[in-house]
Amino acid sequence: MQILQVYTCLDQIQYIEWSSDSLFILCAMYKRGIVQVWSLEQPDWHCKIDEGSAGLVASCWSPDGRHILNTTEFHLRITVWSLCTKSVSYIKYPKACQQGVAFTKDGRYMAVAERRDCKDFISIFVCSNWQLLRHFDTETQDLFGIEWAPNGCVLAAWDTCLEYKVLLYSLDGRLLSSYRAYEWPLGVKSIAWSPSSQFLAIGSFDEKVRILNHVTWKKITEFDHPATVASKKTIVYKEVEKSPTVDTERFSFSPSRTLDSSLFSTKSKYDISQVPVSLQYIKPVADRANPKVGVGMLAFSADNCFLATKNDNIPNAVWIWDIRKLKLSVVLEQLCTIHYFQWDPCQPRLAVCTGTSRVYLWSPAGCVVVQVPGEGDFQIMSLSWHCSGDSMVLVSKDNFCVCYLEGEEVK
């Protein structure tokens, strides 16, 4: 790795994003209401967008990499800036919710959640000219998020956690189906589409995942997350630590800091546990907001064969379900809380981080623990795969490193 360009911004950067073609870099400075754009091919070219008194709370690229969408303070509007024509378009009444803007995978359409006159609406725009295609109201009390299916034909919208409701709309705004698993307890916590758009997984506060099919939009199965894994057909990989024993008296010199770190740091590996296995279960605090309960993370593998989930009540475990058999296949029991996981974009290989200096990889062939080399304690808080699947970025609070993977692909 080498430094290609260095750009100096006007203030502290709160957000940074590549354009889709990797030719431009967006740097957002929310405190000053400014966005600066830099060109990789033409270092002398730059663009400055100042929202002025309207302020700035969010900024992102459009799929074509030539338009920037800025959301003003109090979500009064979304401003669409064109880098090519220098034209400006405005979208009024965007809703302040977790996931209020969604693009189709092919970049042709954009859906925006809106709130006006105390009612929820969704507007669908054509990204080529930002013309309004459809505008319709939703049967929600407090719309929480929207997400397109990968094929761009169906838009999922879900209500606040106080109301269990998932709505499925076609591209022309028709309501295809409405799903509600139960009525009174806390409802939807997370949602994920399968890459083939055949399945929609819904993670709920009742510690279950429900799978809807794309034909009837009815539930085909539900996955529970009990504190005890009892099935003999489930493999439980348990992380264990072992402190190496090194006889320092055999050294004729004082070990350096790097050597000391590599020799005396605890090692980690996976053991296969005999079922039944009792997992660490944390009882949620009922009188606090945003309780640590329910399925908060879920993701399908690139080949649609596996679904990885995390139940926040059991924070140290990753559950891997076989979608072909609709059964639990593997549980990874870690020593620390799961911070993040992500599937390899090319094959069924899952990377997990737990806020330690290790990254954990699972594939149908087995598990492996990778220790990040280097001085100090590199605590991995997040990770991101390269689109080729042969490397990933590991991110800590103040640093990052690139992990390259070698070997044959999993068949």
C-alpha cells in the first residue's frame, strides 16, 4: 500500500465516501454544513458545497457517482447537487428515520420516506432525471425504514418497534402484502433480503427470525434463538484462550517489545463443544430504552444458502442457519461480544469481529482464528470485505489494516 494523494479539508471530517466508480471522494463536515469533493484523476479539481443556514445532517452519493444528496437540519429537505451540470433539485419532507432513503441495486430508482400532515408517505424517483415516478401513503403509524429487494421489484417498509408491521410494495406503489407476526409486544428490529430476492428475513424483539417467501409473501419458517443448543445436528464452535508458556531464562537477551508481544500474548482457537451447550444469556433491563433484546443483526450469504444472525440477549454467539434445510447449522460461541459480521461477497465465508485483535472466519469447511500482527492492542470494531473477496479492511477506533487472504476458494 502507498499514499496516492493527500487532500486538505476545511474542517474536521465527520463522514467520507467513495463514488461508485472510485473517481471521486466525498468529505462531509456536518458542523459547518459543508461538503467537499475531490478527484482522484485530477488532483487540482475540487468541489465545495455549502448548505449555509439550512445546515447539514447527512450526505451521500447517488448510484451514478455524479450527484450528491444532502439532507438539511431538521430534515426539511434533501438537496440533489449535480457535479456535471451544476443543477440543483429539491425533495421536500424527508422523514427522520433509521433508513429513510433507499436505491435499487441497478441505481435506476430511489425511494424516500416522507412525513407530512402527520402521515407517512413514500416517493419513488427516477435517478436519471430525478423526476417523481410514484407517490403513495403507507399504512404505518411511524415508518421506521425502507429497503429494496436486490432485483429492484419490491420495496419493504416497516413500522416502529411499537407496532409489528412489514409492508411490501411494487415499483408502481401497489401494496403487495402486509405481514404482522403478533400485535402487542415490541416488533421488528432488523430486516435483510436474500441476494436472490426470494426470501425476506425479519428479526424481531421476541428473539425470533421469520422468513417470508417471494411468491405468497407468507411465512415459511421461523428460527428461534434459545439459550441452550440441544440438537446433535448443530455444530457449536467455542472459542478458547490459551496462554503460551515460554521459559524466559533461556533467552540470553531481554526480549524486545515486538517479540514480547508475540511470545506472551494469549492465543485463541476453536473447540467443538458437545451438545447440549448452554450459551451466555443476558436478561434485558425492562425499564430502560432500547433494551438489549431480540435479533439485531442478520445477513444472507452471497449464494443464498446461509443466514447469519445475532440475538442481542446472547451477545457472544453467531447463529448460522442452513436455508436449504431451514435448520440451524452452526453456532459460534465467542469469548467477547459480537461487534460486527459480514459475508464474503463471492463465497459462503463469514468474517466476525468482537472488539479484540482477532478476526474470526467461518466457512462450511470449518473455523479459523486470525491474529492481527503488530504492536499494541488493535481492537477490531468493524470490517469490510473487498468486492473480490480476497481481502478485507479491519477497522479499530484510531487505526485500520488490510487483511489479505490466500488459498483455494471454498467449493
